[in-house]
Amino acid sequence: MRVTRRRLRVGAALLVTGALVLSGCDSTGTEAAPSPSTSPTPSRTFAAGAPGAGDAYFPSYGNGGYDVSRYAVKVRYDPAKDHLTGTTTVQATATADLSTFNLDLAGLTVTAVTVDGAPASHRRERNELVIKPASGLVNGNGFVAEIAYEGVPKPLRNETLGEGGFLHTADGAIALGQPESASTWYPVNDHPSDKATYDFEVTVPDGLTAVSNGVPGGKASKDGWTTWKWSEKSPMASYLSTLVIGEFRITTATHRGKPVYNAVAIAANGSADSSIAETTKVADYLETVFGPYPFDAYGGVVISDSRISYALETQSRPVYSAGFFRQGVNTEVVAHELAHQWFGDSVSLGRWEDIWLNEGFATYAEWLWAEHTRNSTAKQAFDSRYAGASAKVWKTPPGKPGAKELFGESVYQRGAMTLHALRVAVGDKAFFQIVRAWAAEKHNGTATTAEFVALAERVSGKQLDALFDAWLYGTQRPALPKRL
């Protein structure tokens, strides 16, 4: 994520929360349909699944007791009535003997639930949908839940970080943001540690475009409505899913055998089109630094809505506020969001405390892109931030920023400075080997800071605890980095 201003305005941007990975909850993204659950045996004790994944910052986000492999989301949205109907199929595997399990779903009314084809009882507890199958779900067995729902979708408000989710717009709708946007339009384990693959079918009135993640699957019209299909076959964290409905200037192409799909809001100026047109060029450069582009599609979406002043790394197709392009072509923000495709999307967070692994890498990618385009060097960017950072930046450790500072300046700028300090300490050759190894070894998975430190030490052959302690966890400005 990147915001148009250095400091976030609560309520103007949708920010991130999340939760720790429970044992057995790290998704592999396997596409094979799970086997049906077996009937419970008298020797088993079935218990309710946890209503949260247990993150130290946001304990109630996500759920425990199962691991989702695939979502099939089918929704129909009527902008004139601001009304949504949907059916979502969830393929998952139980990681405990479950009598009930929870999905996150905010505001919408559930009309029917089945588990493995049998009707299941359900109840609402605020933004939790509690499902009780006809029989217990056995640890290790797969199950399929289907949920039908409808209503007027509303955004969610996070007491710490602001508002976001499904927003009705003048020409359609936007479902976007961190931490809880997904649960405002489909039932989900809304937590980045439980990654899954996705298929979307979105039906809207003829004349409107519905854009989502992944590979476009075409469109079909009937009786005044058009259904748009999208498919993301790489595991995706739920907050990276998006839905944007409206009137757009569309450009399509193929790059290296993969589809490119760009959508720019009619109200956005031409600089937005020119900036997004650079997507594949920027991605090709980042490949030389980080390794192969991790997904099956490229693209970007530019939206024009005053309530959204940020860009978000929605998987395979980042979404940008038109505000980034009011002053002309801006490829730095494109570099930031595309870098997230490697760091944040393919390599995802296991807990939100480690958000610097997303934002530090993306900010450093901006510095590298500026160096590549001969605007400035990464060293100049580092020197400028090191000299000019506020006292708050040095007092806020990016490796443990606290919930209120998840998107504070320290996470972005000091996170990027940490990477440059590592580069100076180990040398360019080892540094870029570390970065590529991180992207390759954690591809489609989740990761923690401790794992990154261990990998950096393994690849470089150097002991780096002191460096990371000072730059990630210290509360004073570290000394300038030097070669170890």
C-alpha cells in the first residue's frame, strides 16, 4: 500500500490488521477438491473452531480450525438499488475436530448454508457467521461449505485504522482495502495466513465493467446483465482480493504469454493511462532484481473516488487512486505496488507485526526503480531519509511498530533503510542473492522476520543480529551502516 500523503488520515484509507498462523492453518493453495468429511465416531470430541486467528495486534481477525484451499465467489450487484446477492463456495480442510466453524461476513443476510451438500444451521455473532454442520468435521478431512446471502453491503470501521471495504460509488462500487474488505462482500477466513485460490463471477448491469483479480475469463450478457469472470490460481490473501465496478477505459494486451488488463476510470486524466501503461516495463525491471514475476496476469485499475487516497497491491492487478496521477506520469507508485506482487502477495505475512517485510521492500523497490531510471540512487534516497527522518521514526521500531503504527512512516522508510543497511553490510552480490532467494523460497507462502534474518545470514555467511536489532527494533537512530 502507498498513500498520497506521508501521514495517513483515519477514515480516508483502508489499512491493515491480521492474525498469527494457527498450527496447521498455512494454506498450500492446492486446487484439488477436498474429500467429504466422514461421520463423527463416538471416540472423538468435537469442539467449536476459534472465532479469531490470535494475532497479537488484532486477535479477532480470521478464524481457526480449518484451512481454505479455494473460494468460488458468485455475486450480482445492482448499483441502482445498492443491493448485492451472492453465493460463495468454500473448499477447506479441518485442522481440528470441529462441531462448528466461523467465517467472517459483515452486514449481509445469510439465506442458506450447506456443508458437504447437507443443510447446516447457522447464526450471526456480529461480523462472525457461525456454522454448525449436520455432523462434526473430522481433523484432516476436507469439506465444502456453500453460503447464500444478500443485502446492502457496507464498509467496515476499524477503531485503530479507519474505514474501508465495500463502497457504493456514483457509477458502481469498489471493494478494496486492508484489513477487512473481503468480508464485506463474501464469507471468508479474512486473514492473510490462510491463503487460497479464487474464482469470481460478477454480474452487473450491461454497460458497466466488473474487474477483479487474476486472469480474465471473458464476459456474457443476458437480459440486460453482464457476467464477468476472473480467476486467480495462485494462493492469495483475502485482503488482496478486489472488486471494482464502473465505467472505465479498458486496454488489453499480452506480455510474455500472460494477459495484461488495465482499467482507468473515465474521470481520471490521461497521465493515469500513461502511468499504468508502464506496468509491464516496470515488472520486467523488477524481475531482474527479484526473480520471475510470480503471477499469471498483469494489470492495474485506476479509480476516481475522493474517499480513497491510496494505492493497494491487490494481487496481479493493483488498484490506484487517481490522485497519484494528477501531477503527471508517476511510475514510482507503480514500482511500489508491483514490488508488492513479490513481497506481500507471493511472499505474504504470517502476522501483521512483520508488515515491514511488505512495505520496506516495496519502498526500497521505489529507490531501485529511481536508480534504474537515473533519477536518483538508492544511496541518495537512504542518505536523505537517514538525515531527515523525524524523531518518531527512530522511536518507532518497524519490526514491532504496534497496531496504531502499522502504516506509519517508520514501517515504510525505516523498513527500506534496513534493507539498504543490509546491502551495505553484506555487499551488493550477497544482498541481491538474499532478495532473490527470499522471493523464491517463500513463493506462494507466508513468512516472518525471523525467517528473513535466518535466510540473510545463511546466504551471506555473516552474523547479522546486531544489524537487525538496531534497524528493526531499536528506538534510537542507528549508526551509519558499514561493510561487515
